[in-house]
Amino acid sequence: MVEAVIGGVRTSADRIVQAWLAFIAFLVLCMIVVGGATRLTDSGLSITEWQPILGAIPPLSEEHWLEAFDKYRQIPEYHLVNKGMSLEDFKFIYWWEWGHRFLGRIIGLAFAVPLAVFAWRGMLRQGALPKYLGVLALGGLQGAIGWFMVSSGLVDRVDVSHYRLALHLSVAFLILGLLVWLAMELRDDPASGLWPLLPAGAANAALIIVALVYAQVALGAFVAGLKAGLAYNTWPLMNGQIIPEDLFAMSPWLVNFVENATTVQFNHRLVAYILVGLGLWHCLSILRSGAASELRVSALLLGGVLLAQMVLGIITLLNAVPIGLGVAHQGFAAIVLIVAVRHLWLVRRATQAG
């Protein structure tokens, strides 16, 4: 999917590097989906230690399983939420968290090893290596952020901090966006004759759409962390009201934006409306401009995925966030980002060429 929407490369080396970047982006997308499942199954606190090397090995014997289970039984989540949990139930949540961490290790290796080979064989474009090393460093930081998030739920809480959850998810989407952008940079430079001038402000609109997608991802993490998706399960009104009466129930009022489940859900809805409205307007303006066919298709795709994601979000909300729909909503958000970043690159390049 990721490789298919990038396309158009110049040399065999570019083609190989671009395919590699697309594959890593696909793995990051899978990581986002697995992370959503880990969260929705309440599995994130099942591994109470961070061992970047030895942690790749799961419990291999009954004794090791009992040892891991005993460590889990020391944290508040077990005593206040899962008291009396069986070993088999513990294994279920353990495998989700272990799989999430293991996939992160796989991504790190799949990025670092080929990168070293490409650099050694001179297959990277001039000036590209520092960019790739920056993404690699960001991936390593993401692992530390993941533990920073998990550690917030091991002592005085039964879940992780929603602030740290938002940071963790936002960095994951940042890495995904950077990978797509770097892959797009390996395309052929479009001929200026095929890329007529776009509507005024098209590049700015495309950039704002990407920024709003990132903002919506962070808001979605707040919704997830506060379980705000369960606050109001009606649409388009919130229990019969356009603006719910408890929107600013907390004091001081600014706290409502980050702590009040009602306000967090309301803001997530509001940004969705703004994002879809702007996306559809941007799509129509490009279609009316007579832009090149690739840009027109890209605009249609962008408008389509934005609208589809909003519909999926509404369905998820109305069904009180079941695991399957919740995972699909988070995973499709990653696809929305891929499409939005690709579209931004195309619009910017077309503007420059024109």
C-alpha cells in the first residue's frame, strides 16, 4: 500500500532505497495498529521492565512465566483491575505487549542494517544520510518514550499517563510522515509543463491539512487515554446538546482541554469537522483548477480518506469503541497521514515546478 502510492523513481539505487523506505513505513503502520490493539486490550502494563536487549526473549518456561506474572501482580493495575487474573489471561495481555515491543526492535534492525549497507555501497543521494540517521535516532528515542509512558502506570495509577500516550503516538506518526516524505524525495522531478499553476494557497492548504491530521492524532490519544470515547456515544449531538453542559466543568477552565473527557471528545469531533471541511474544499479547488491528473487523483484520494476516517470515527463512537473498530480507526489514521503527506509533497513540487 505504502509503496504503491509513492512510485516514480530515477535510478536502480533510488528504486531500492525507496522500496526500503516504503517497507519501513509499512512496518511503522503495523506498529501503530498493534499499539492500538495493545492499548484497547489493556495489555500495555503487562511487562513491568524495560530491557532493550534481553527483553526480546519471552518467557520460555513455566517458571519464567510465573516470575513475569509475579512482577505484574506487584503493580496497582493487578490489584485494582485484574485481581485474581489467571496465568492464561496474563499470557494473553503479555503477548500483545511483547509483540508491540518486539516489532519495534524489528523495525530498528530493518532500518539500521540496510542503511549501513546503502551508505557503504554509495547508494544514497548526496546529503541524504544525515536525514536517515535523524529518523533512526528518532526511532531509538521512541523506544525510550514508550518506556517513559509505560512507567507512568506502574506505581500510582492503573493506566498510563494520557500525556505520555499522546507523545508516544505523535512521535510514531511523525516517524511515519518523515519516511513517506523521504521516499517521495526519490521520485523523478516532474516536468514543469505537466504541472500547471495550482490555485492560490494550495500548498499552504495542504500543509495545514497535514498539521491538522497530526493535531487530530494527538487529540485521539487524549481521547483514548481518558477513555473519552465512552463519555458520549451519540451523534451528531452529545446527548441532545450541540455544546454539552459539562464542557467546562473543571476549574481552572483551561484544565478541561486536557483533563475533561467531555471537552476532549468535543474537541476531537470539532477538529474532525474542520479537517474534513478543509480537505473537501481543497479537493474541489484542485479539481476546478485543471491541475495535472496525478494531482487531481491525489486530491480526490485525500478528500476520500478524510471523509472515510470521519465516518469510521462516528461508527466507532456509536458502538462505544469496540476493540476491532478502535484499532481500525487508529490504523486508518495512519493511512490518512500517508495520503496527506504524499499530497503535500506533490503540491509543493508542482508549485515549485510551475
